[in-house]
Amino acid sequence: MADSISLKRLVTRLLLLVVAMFAFGFALVPIYDVMCKAFGINGKTAGQYEGEQVVDTSRQIRVQFLSTNAVDMVWDFYPKADDMVVNPGAVNEMIFVARNPTDHPMSAQAIPSISPGTAAVYFHKTECFCFTQQVLQPGERIEMPVRFIVDREISKDVKHLTLAYTLFDITARHPPVVASTNTGP
């Protein structure tokens, strides 16, 4: 009888632990966002830019471009230049190159990050390959633009920004659509 009661208690405690872990999993995203904001880390770029486009020619900011592949990503992925000097308020463009060296179609997603994190809200992408998934056929190479504006409201202390992308292989979760070669019945 005592074994039956202690077994029921154990099962109840384990079920409560599973429910608590499940709830914690859902709470991780908002906790992550709060921590990033509080500590100024892993800067997320701001959304669509709707500000007035007046260029501040009195100052310049160096924007550095970095690209890395996640552990399982085999694509060649790089910016056409390491950096550029921009004026706040001006529209700028950088081209990133991706090439699928494999013998099968692959899907990828680029995730951006801005450093320093406190400046991320002043970096506005108006066009970016990171907004959509990229699908490349075997051996295919593409050039992908990112157009951006560094807001004129950015602190005058900020002289350098880094826009970094990490490219993830999402083929298993989002298989690419392969073009049909069927020409008739």
C-alpha cells in the first residue's frame, strides 16, 4: 500500500515537472528578448523604416559585414566587401553571395545581428535576403542585396556598426521545391 502511494506521488511529481518544463519552453522567447534588451546583446535589427530620408553628411559610420555558416551549412556565403562607410540617413546597399556546392537542392535562412546591440534599433533594413528563405539548386550561385539606412538619430558616439549574418540549413524542415522536368504525358 505504501509503495502504491509513493508511486502515485512520484508520477504526479514527474507530470508536474513535465508541465513546468513545457511552460518554461514557451517562456524562453520573451525571456531571451528581455535579456537581450537589458544587456544590449545580440542586437536585433529594427523593422521597416518609415522615417524621413534626410542624409546627415556631417558624420560617417563604418559598417562592417560578417557572414558565418551554422555547423551543418555547407554553402559558400560572404559579402562582396568587408565594410563600407555610410552617412546616417542615406540608403546603402551591400551584396552577399551564396553558392550551393552540393549535388542536391538546399534551403537556407539567414539570421541577422547588429553590434553594438544598443545601436540595432537605429539600423533599418529596407530590403534583405534574410526576410525570406533562400533555395539554391546544385551548383547554383546567387547575389543577394541588403539595402539599409542607419538612422540619423543614432548616438554621435557610435562610429562603427557590425551587421552579421548566420546562415542556417533548413532543408530538413523546409524541403526545396524541385522544378519538374516532365514535358509531356
